[in-house]
Amino acid sequence: MKITASHIVEWANTYAREAQDQLPRLIRRLCFYPDAIHAISFPAGDSIYRPGWDGVLSSEKGNAWIPVGESRWEIGCDRDPTPKASADYHKRTKETGEEERSISTFVFVTPRRWSKKSAWIAERHAEGQWRDIRAFDADDLEQWLEQTPAVALQFAEELGLIGPGVESLSRHWGSWSRQCAPPITPDAFLMDRASVRDALAEKIRSALSQPASSHFLTIRADSVEEAAAFAVAVVMASGLRDQVLVVTEPEGWRYVEANPQIGIAIAARAETAQNPVLREGLSIMVPHAMGDLAAKSKGEELVLKRPDIYEFKHALVAMGVEESDARRYAANTGRSWTVFRRQRAVNPAIRHPAWLDAPQSATLTLVCLLGAWSDDNSADREVVEKLARRPYEDIERELRELARGDDAPVLHIGAVWKAKSPLELLTLFGSRITSNQLDRFFSIAQDLLLASDPQLELPDEERYMAQLHGKVHPWSDFLFESVCDSLVKLAVRGPERAGLDALGVEGRVADLVRELLDGADGTRWLSLASHLSALAEAAPEEFLCAVEKSLQESDAPVTRLITETGGSGITERCWHSDLLWALERLAWTPKYLARVALILARLSHAPVKGNWGNTPSRSLLGLFRSWLPQTAARLPARIGVLDLLIERDEEVAFGAVKDLLGKDSIGHYSARPKWREDDAGAGRGVTRTERQGMIDAAQERILGLGKGNARRIATLLRTGLWRQEEQRPKVLALMEAFTETTETDEDREILRAALRKRIHWHRNYDKSPTAELNAWLGPVEALYERLAPRDLVIRHRWLFDNLLIDLPTREPKDFQEKAKIIEQTKISALTEIYRERGMLGIEDLIRACAESGIVGSRLAKAAWYGEISWPEWIVEKDKDFALDTPMTQCLSGFLRALPPPVSDEILRKVMALGGKDGWDADGFARFLLLARVEPETWRLAEARGPEVRAAYWRTVQPSIFVRQKEPEFVLERLLEFKRPRTAFGYCQFSIEEVAPRRLFAVLRQLPHEEEPDGPKIDSHDLGEMLERLENSGEIGKAELIQLEFALFPALGYGEETRSPAALYEAIMSGPALFTKLIRLCCKPRREKREEPTEGDRMAAKHAYGILDACKRLPGTRPDGSIDGEALTHFIDAARECCRRIDRLEACDSMLGRILAHAPEERDGTWPCAPVGELLERPELEKMREGFHIGAYDKRGITCRAYGEGGDQERQLAARYRAWADRLRNSHPNVASMLEGIAKDYEQEGKWRDTEANLDKEGF
């Protein structure tokens, strides 16, 4: 309906207060043109009372109502406009400077009819105070609204003058978004949809700024209504609403036809757009459901995917939904705004989706119970048929019909069928499930969950390859996960549905869990390792009883989940993680907290191998963490459970309380229930009072736990107790008891070690005033001295646990001075022990300390060094000189610390004594290994004869960091005694210092595997050495080729930066070597071949590796370009040679893969012209296939963001298709090959999309 001036006047008369508030808003909408407006301000509503202009506008374009440039606006609703207009004019003229008035237009607006308007304008013009004067009354507003129909439509709705079949954007959005509580906000609705939002906004701007003939844009979403709402939200957010409206009924197209200013019409439903108005400059947005393939558009189409689950949760939180509720809604609505709107509907009419009444709806029973399955898995299909008692083909047909409908309840992602919102489906459809169907479902669940995991038949180290060995369940993981999830849903939500409750569904789930876990052996626990958290949530009581009972058995079968877990490497599996998540889920329920805590304490006694983050002790700590407790239990209940834990398992309790008071401020969220709401409102943090209450309780209890236990008391010094002045004396009081003579020296030293660290820190890093520090630290230092062990060895052994130690004193800043003090302290300790107990005391110290080599090196510097006959002592105390014993390490430190003349003399005397005692060659060698690796030691080895010499050089480990004298001599000896790996390691950090010939000798010996237990060969350093040999010019090309061929496996396949240049140059220079490699690694096509030996297999692997890593093309020039004639000559010659040995196809395939590394032409064409000309030859089909494989393979490993899908592959497909387009007319065979690569990438992109979508669904 058209808005007339009379309507506007009546509005101003009847709703004067509303008109005063809302007229500025109407003017603001009328003036808003995004591409022309520089500044606009028309305060409305409550803001009309603020001082200043009623409107300020700056526009680079104008029309009959909007002035070009600057304009200042006053608005009045008085019945007689003239006095108000004149008063505002005089007031603003007086207040506004002449310069501003000279460039601005004064505008007055009234919603009344103003008969004196023209005279008033003329009078003001005559005064010449402003650049221009304008005034608009109700008649002017009527004409202005005619030219802005979208604004007129919204204003008409506000006046109650709604036309048939059309709605303004704000009205349509309001009617859609306010159907639920809380209402959906535009910002939340658009979250995680930025790319589609921006694409649609750009299309809208383009359509409005460059009008063309009518065109359609399809928008697909979960439902038709959601698609239309998205279009409305985007237009509103982009500020372009004045030329856009929503057509709700076919009659609305008459309004669009009558208002050519409408640039875009959004159809509320697809049927509304069946016969639209088609005219120049009109774009029509048509909403469709995601699965509606019958409505596949030939025009442009935007697909609105459901948000990521985390973004959906954040959007709900932004709308005011509590965080734990938001997480559950994100899961049980399937991340669908359509489903959320229905579940939270305030209007009961929209709670009943149309698909409930569809003829195919009976099939939804299968989806409701099974949840998900893969239709390319035969075992899954058999399960579906068993539940349905119908052929799978009929079921699939009905599912496809449902998936194509509006607001489809099922999703088909790749080969996987699943419920979009499993919980909603159970809520709406659960009452239709029959008793027989439920019987068949539980039978299926029992069959799945009682089956042993086939991978357990494999050794631990091969289980990660279970798929390759065929040791996997016949059913898909989708079915397994979804059946377990259905058990939870049935147990939690089934009792809420009268039909399911009557069938006793909760009890049946509990019976199944009890049957699975009660008395289960280790194999059963391992087989169910991935499903325990679901079983726990489905039947908490039965799950806890089963775990408790298992822990009471002698072998505690449930702990197999922990003992079976190996290291934390990439091929390892953490078998116990889901058990911990199961217990964490149950701990949110206050009534289960004590039982869960005691179970976790029992599990904590089983050692966890590897560096896994999931450990029972960490899960236990999470229940009590003072600032982030992962339970809904209140503080008194948590403290009570902590007391119970102390009573039942004091050691584990002490560890938990200690961690509670530790400095670690990193907390972790525990697993939360998926369908139960026991965690609602909990686990996100507590008040300071509650946190302090837990800390106070923990401090009180840890002091009691520490009494009389030195190790626990020492631990207290690492907690917050030591940092609190009121608690520190309590800790020291516990220590004071150990000054009594009845306490052991070991306990005293434990306490001293803890105090020593604290004293050192405070004396060196505490910024407190010295007097204040001394006041409390002095007594601590006195206690430290009183705790000194009576045994001097125990008292001083800590000095020899490390080279650099922290003394309980203030240390000098100078490092050298500090090292000198430490050195003197260690020597003084040795002297004290020696003076009281002699060398027997020293020997006890050697055995007791962590680094006996330090003892030896300090013995060499002791003042009483000359009192001992060292050769005799050495021979007496250690005749075997076995490596890594405390005495051997001490002797090595002693001998290497002595100055050369002294150490040489001792070596000679010990060797002489050894000769008298009848040492064998190995004994002499082991003794010499303790000395420095230097010429004098070598001479002693040589002097004892060839057997000692050989034994020494077969064992000695020359340092790779300290350059010995005569390195050539060292390398020569190492090679002489077949130790090329040690020689390699000796020179790998000084490659440039080693003569090329000597380096060549080292590398030449490596392939013979003469030192299998030697150091690992680093492929990068090996490449550096080969490059040095290549650049030296001292090694013949033939020798280099042979060397690189032999060492190729050690370089690593596909080495990018250190490929053996000489080898590949030789292979690509003539066909002979290439043909030889093809013969080694490829079978003849027709000729019979004997069964290969192990040597043949190794040679084939070696040859294939070399060819597979080849990136050099025949005919490659120094500048990287390709000589076409040389390339063709090599290809033809190599093919002829390989044809003679019946390996032509293998030759073509491998050559094609090598050619895939061809460079581009300067204009961007790929492959380069010589390769393109060659591959165009019709007979080289097999070579083109090889090129296809090589091009695909050379991409290598990729990484992508979560949920990214196949965007990378589509970009590659576009690149290859662009290359194909360049060659389509000149090289059709090559273009077809490139097109094939593009199609492969497109196919992979679709597969990646499927994977990403399944990831988002939680699989």
C-alpha cells in the first residue's frame, strides 16, 4: 500500500511522541547511500534530547532531497512548522561560523503539511546566510518514499500499512529470529560463515552498482527458511537494505514491478520465485534446501555450510547461552540453526518438522538407533538390514528421498549416512520405536561390543599397521562410535519419552554394560578401549562397579589399558586415555566423585610409560584443583573426598595435595558428559574465597602427611608453603625433628638438599633487604648445619653430582671466580674425607656420588696428591677397567686431569705393573682408553704390540668436538681397523679440514657395513662431503659415480638439496647406466624370471630408489634449460635399449616420472617446449601415464587446517587446467594428460571435503 502525505500527517497527530523519536530514523534511512555518503548522523529515539544538530550529512552525490556536499538538518513535529523552523534557523545561524555556513545547506523537515514552506524558503534565501536552504513537509516525504520503496515498505510496516506479499528485511529477520529463546542475533548467525557472507555481499554490491538483465542467485542451506534468513542478515550487515526486500507471496512481485528502484528481491521460499518479475537491473535470490537436487540451478549458487562446532558454541555463548549448555546444544543440534530454532521454539507450531509426516519417515528408526554407518561397508549394510528386516536398496532409496527434503534430518557425507541432530531425532521419533526393533538393536550392539579387537592378535610394534594386516573389525568405526553414542542417548533421554520408558530402555542399557564389563579380562578391556567413556556415561553405576571389581582382582585386568600403553611415539597408542575420560565424565556428578577419586588413586600405582599427557594422577588432580575443579561437587564435598583419599591411599593423596599447592598454574579441562547435564554451570572457575578454602585445606593436610617423612617434607619446600611467612615455620619445625641423633644420615641429607636449593636462591636472587632476609634466613642456615650427616661421604657427595653446583652461599657474579670457589669446595671435601678415612673413604665416595669422574679430576689437584702411590692403587682397585663403572670413570677423570708428563709416567708404570700381572691385550687397551686420546697414548698402545694396538683402535672414541693432534693419523687408524662410521663422525664437523683423498677413503669404506654398531650416518653431512669431493677436482668422475651409487641409500630418498650430482649426470648422459638400473629394479614383461634372491631384492630397491629420486632431465644444460635434441636422442636410445631387454613399458613409465620435473617456459607454459614436443608423440602413452604419476607424486607431504577440506587440491586443479588450456590446440595429447591430473586433484579435493565434513561431525 502506498504511503501518502495524509498517512504521515495522521501519524504525527496520533503518535506525536513516537513521530518525534522516529522521524530522524526515517530521514537517516532515506539519506543513506553507502557509495556516496562520507558522514551521516541523525540521532533518534532517546538520543534526540542531546544538544546539537538533529542531523549532519556529507554526501558527494545529491538528488531532489539530498544536497551535494555538507548539509545541516533540523527536524520539528510542531503542528505549525513556521515558528519552529524560524527559531531553529536563527539559533543555528547564530551558533554556526560563517565559513561553515558558506559550504553547507540548511534543511528543515516536518511531518506536517506546510503551506508557507515556499515563502519561508524564499525569505531565508534572501538573507544569504547559508549556501542553500531547503525544507521538506509531508508531501515531500511522500514523494521521497516513492523513490525508496524498501524504506517505504519498512515505514509502512511501522505505520501498519503492510502491502500484500512483501516484507522489509528487518521485519522478515525479526519474524524468523524471534521464534526461539534466546532470539538468534545476526552476528551469531553469521559466525564462521565469513567467506560465504563476503561473497554474497560482493555479489549484492555488484548487482546494485552495475545493473544488468535479470539474474538469479541460489542460496543453499539446511533449510529454505535459513537460506532466506542468511540473505537478509547479509544485506542488513552490509548496509544495502534500501534497495532490497523480501517477497513472501507471488502477489509481492507486483510491488517489485511497480517499484523499479528495487534492485534485489529475496524470495522467502523457492515456490515464491517460480514466476517472478523479470526486468532490467533486478536480481533475485532464491533459497533452497541443501539436498534439493531437483532445484539445481544453472546460474550462480552459494552453499551455506553449517558452522564448525566450536564456532557454533561461541555463537550461542554470545547470544547469552551458558557455556556448558552451549556446548551441548552445539552437539545435539548438529550445529544447525534450523534445528536450534526448532528445539528452542517459543511457538509450538514450528516444533513439528515436515519430515516427521513424510512417507519415508519409518526409515528414520534405523538412523535414530544406529546413528551412522558407511554404505560402502558390507558389514554395516548387513547390520542395517538386520535391524530393518528389509533390503538395503529400499532403505537407501528412502534415505535419499529424506536427504533431498527441506530441513533434512539425515546427512549423506561421502559414503556415510548419519543423523544431522541425533538427539532431536530421538526426541521426535523415539516414541515410534517398537519393542522388536529395540530387541534387534541391543542384539546388534552386543555383537559389536563383545567382539575382540583383531589388532590384539598382532605384536605391539605392528599394531599401528593393523589395517595393512587386515586385523580390523569388519564394521566401520562410524557404526561402532554411533552405536555406543546411541546407548548413551537411550539411557539418558529414553526415559523422557513415554514409549521408550515403557520398554525399560535405561535398564536394558545398564544390563548390556554390565554384561560387557563385569568380570571382563584384559583383552575385553583393550577391545573396548575406544568406547569406555560412552559406556560409562550410558550406565555410570555399572561401569564404576565393573572397574572397582576389576581392580580388586589379583591381576587387575583393567590396568592392562595402562600396562599395554607403550612409548609416546607416532606409532604408539595410549590405550588408557578413554578410561580416564570415562572417569572424568562421571566425576562431574557429585555422588560419583569419591568413587572416581579412589579408582584414579588405584590406577596411579600403575606406571605410565612414555610422555603421555593422559595419566591417572593428572586426572585426579583435576578433580581438586583449587581454581579449576573439574567436578560439580561443592567445596565441602571435595575436601571430604580428599580426606577419604588420605585415609585410603596416603601416598597418592600426598602427591595430589602437593600438586595442588605447587607453582604450576596450568590447568586442563577434563572430559565432559556428551548427553548428560551433570556438568552444567561447573568447571569454568571458582571464586577467590572458594579457591582459598581449598588451598587452606590442602595446606593443613599436607603438613600432617609430611610429619616424620623426610622425602615428603623436602617436597614441601617446592610448594607454596615455603613462600608463605606464616607457613614456613611449620615446615621448618617438621625438619627440626630430624636433628635428633636417632634420625638417619640419608634422611638428613634429603632435607639438606631441599634447604640448600632454597638458601641458594634466597642468597643470590631474593631482592628483600639484607637485614630482613638475614632475620629469617639465618635460622634456616643454622638448621641446615645442624642437619649435616655424621657420615662425611653422605655429607659431601652432593658436591660431585655435577660439574657446576649451587652452593648455599652468596656467589660472586664473575663466572671464573664462582668456578674457583666450587673447585676449592670440592677439593676441601675430598681432603676432609681423606684425612678422616683415608683412601677407603674416597673409594666410598666414588661409589656413592653421581659423577665419579669429577672425583678423579679433583684428586689430581689435591694437595695430598703426592702421598699416594697412584699406579699401585689403580692396579689394585680396578683390573678389568670395564666401561661406565664408577671406578673406571674416576680413573679416566684422574688421568685426563693430570698434566701430560705426570699422566704419561703413571700410564707407563701401570702398563708395567699390568705386564707383571699378566694382563691380556684387551686389558691393556681398556686401560689406555681411560687416558687422553693423544699421540703419547697411541705410542704406548703401539709399543705393547699389534694385539694391544688393534684392541685399542677397535674401541677408542676420538672426540668429534675436540680436535686431536695428527687427525690424518687418527683417520688412517680408524679405517685400518674397519671403523668407517667412527671416522665419518670424527670428520663430519670439520669437513673442509680433511683432505679430499682421505675423505674419499672414509666414504668409500662406508657401504661395506664393517661397523654395524657404529655411529649413525647423517644424510645431510654425507651430502656435504660428497659436494666437497665433487668440487675438489681431485676425485675422478668414475670413482665419484661409483661412490655416489653405493652411498645413495644413506643419502635418503628424495633428498632435495644434496642429490648426488655426478651420479645423476652420468645416468642422464647416456642410456647404458639408466638401462642397467631399469634391468635391476623392473621385471621383464614377457620373459620368465627366476625367483629373486635377497641380494636381488636389495639391488632392485637400491636401483629403484635412485631412479625414483631423479629430478635431472636428459639434455639439461648448466643454466637448467633443456636441449631438445639431446633429450630426444636419450629417450629414443634408452627406449631401444629397454625394448631389447623386454622392459619398454617400465622404461617409459620411469622416464615419464622423471620428465614431470621439467621446468616451465618463460611465459609460464608447462612443461617446457622440448618435453611437451616429446610427450605429444602418440606412441608415448605409457610415458604420459608416468608423467601423470610423477607430477602427482612430486607434490609431497601436505598439511592443512582443521576443516579446510579440498581447497588446496582445487587450486592445483585450476593450475593444471590452465596449463592444459595453453596447450589444447597445439599439443592435444599433453593437454589431455594435464587435464587428467586436474581431474585427479578435483577428485581428491572432494575426498578431502568429505573428510573435513566427517571431522566436523565428530568422526
